[in-house]
Amino acid sequence: MSSPRQERALSRTSTAAGLFQLLWNEVGDLVGSAATAALLQRALKHASAKQPELAARVLRGEGGDYACMLPASWHDPERRDAVEQLRHLVRDGLHPLFRELTGPVIARRLAQTPELVEAGLAGETNA
């Protein structure tokens, strides 16, 4: 369930897709796009057991660039459930991988991005 603070932040952030792109950019700046894509693919595989709509998401690499086919609902600013899906993906799939691979490094970086913090996507910084 979202807190009132998260809901206020989400009203300033248009979509789950926008938050996803911000997350991708921050992680990609630290570990590169290939590693970010690999981490996300692993997290999507794990998350699709609980969120079947994520099973069909595909990451493609084209000349060093990657694209992810996001669920259509993630592009709709009225779909708060889409942001909740993203939260679950990040919390249950990505943050454990981040901690395992980099300790607190990625969490600290994400904690410096107000939009991610306010949307509940930054994770814990005390690893």
C-alpha cells in the first residue's frame, strides 16, 4: 500500500514507465547498460512468478543500446497499480541483486534521486 507521501510524489511523476527510465539511468550510470539489462532480466524472471504480466517483458540489445517492452499500463499516469507493480519488481527482484553485487553502492546512489526515494524505489541504504 502506498503512503500519502508516496502518492504526492507520484502525482509529480507521470508514470511507472518514467520512474523505470529514471531507475534505469541511475543504475546504468554506475554499472553500465549491459549489466543493468542483465540485472533487470533476472529480476523480471523472478517477479513474473507473482506478476505474470511481467513474463512477456523483453530486453533487447541493439548496438549496445537496450530496450524493454514495458506493460502498457506503465505508460498511463492514472494507473497507480502500475507504480505498485514497479515497486514490487524493484523491492523483491532488483534490490536483493544490488545488495549482493555492490553492497550499499547502488542503494546509496538511488537514495540521492528524490523521485525514486519518494516513489519508494530507492531501497535501504544501510547495508
